[in-house]
Amino acid sequence: MQEKEFEHIFKCYYSDIYNFIYHYIMDGDDAEDLAQDVFICFFEKYKSLPERINSKQYLLSIAKNRCISFLRHKNVIDRNNLKYFETLLFSATSEYDTTYDDLFLKLNIAMDKLSDLQKQIVQMKLAGKDYSEMSEELGVTHSQIHKNIKKAYDKIRHYVEKSEAIMLILSPLFSLLHH
């Protein structure tokens, strides 16, 4: 592909591709990244495409596939974060866990640091609700659900890890005071 030809296609269709992706995933930064990926993929495959191809349609099909892959990947991340959070929550119920009170306290304090929307979303996710159910009940978009779940998990993880780090630093001092 000639550089000028690609530049022409890019200028003609970038905003359409970006807008399509943005409306699909509802995140501007990720939409920019995916739009760039779409054009890189198009550029790499262009020489092997038939001459009479509708470039815009081909770009839109690449964009749709990239969006689906992106959302699937986000779903996997959300599920893994949920499992991590559930592990933290439910490990406190084990009779072999000697840090039950400490962990439970940390989780409760961390939950208190969440926004009301984040608390509701985490509780609904733990209750097994999917994005559609949460979105409908709370009146927010899937993207807002995803962003708030991620922020909630990050806040909880940060607070619990920060608390553990503080305890590791202070534990020698506590042991000296108890002797």
C-alpha cells in the first residue's frame, strides 16, 4: 500500500471507526487504542486484500472483532478480580484462619472507603448479578459498572495491602512492647 493511499483511508475513516468503537465500549482512551490497532491491522493486511474491497466495511469488521475481544478480556479481568476479592472475603470464614478478626476488620474498613455506587456494585456482583442486571437496577451503563468494579477492587486491594505492610513494619515494635 502506498503511504498516501493509507493516509487517505486513515483520514477518511478514522473518526467513523473511533466513534463506532467508542459507542461499543464506552471508553475514550481504550477506543483510541483500539482504533489505532484497527488501522495497524488494516495496514498489515492491505496487500493481501482483494482490490475491490470496501475499506470502510472492512475496517468496521476489524473494529467490531477488536471490541468483542476487548470486552471479553475485560470480563476475564473482572472475574479474576471478583475471585480475588471473594477469596479475601471468604478466607476470613475458615476455622483455620487465625487472622479472621484482622482481615474482616480490614475488609470492612476498605468497603467503607468505597463510594455508594461502588459498594452497591460490589454487593450485587457478590450476589451473582451480571452487568445487565446491575446496569438496569442502578441506571448506569455497562462501562460505568466495569469502571466502578475495577476502582472498588483496586481500593480494597490497596487498603488491605497497605494495612498488611503497616502491620509488618509495626509488628517488631508491638512484640518489643509486649515483652
